[in-house]
Amino acid sequence: MVDPETLERITARRAELDGLEERLVKQLEEVRAERGELAVAIRVLERMSERITEESAAAAPVSAQLGGRAVLMIPHREPGVEETALPPEYQRILSVVRKAGGPVMVRQVGEELGLDTGVRGKLEPLRGKLSKLADRGWRHKQPDGKFASRL
């Protein structure tokens, strides 16, 4: 026969272990949930990083090889660099902004160039070109989104 005191100790220890098991199960669930959240966070960061890389590549100066030397397709406006150094499409955009005589919206430039301005997606590439011209000093972009000639 088993001693009642030993049975009591065994029962008490079993209760301790049951409590420990419950706490460990709960901790394990919390750990797994957090690991899942971290996995999601990593995927989000990777996507964001890819987008930033793509946007940086899109915003990076476009260059071509000319005589074995890299040349910007849209050069920075500097003394001695004429508008004729720009591709013809960009020269037309500069001309439209200059003819406007004041700040113009992208839609106005698009209309003058004959683009379908009723579709926003048709204007976004033009907005990008105007922004690139502004970034390179060929035009001025105002806080309200309008573009004007540089003085």
C-alpha cells in the first residue's frame, strides 16, 4: 500500500506541473503569434524596400552611352546647356509651359499636347516628365502643383 503522504506529494507535484504546462502552452501560443507577426512585418518591409528601390530607379537620372561616355538624357540645367540638349518630347513640354505665360496645371499642358486629359492615368507620365524637368532646374514646381517657367 502507498503512503498517503507520498500520494499527497505526488498529487501536489502533478498540480504544479499542470499549472506549469498551462503557462508554457500559453507562452508557446504567444511566441508563435509573435513569430507570425514578425513574418508579416518582414514581408511588408521587403515589399516597401522593393517599391523604394523601384521608385529610386525611376527617379534616377536616365543616362545613355554616347561616345563610350554616360550622358544624362535629361541633363541638369546649367550655364551652357541649351534646351536642344533635351529629347524632343521634353522640348515640346517646355515650349507649352513657356507659351502659357504663367503657372500651368499638368492637365493644361496635356490638353495643349493633345493628350486624353479625361483619363488621369494618361496624365501621370506627363506629370513625371514635368517633375523631372523641375528637379533638373528646367522648370519651377509650385507648392500647389502648378509648373512655371524659370526666370
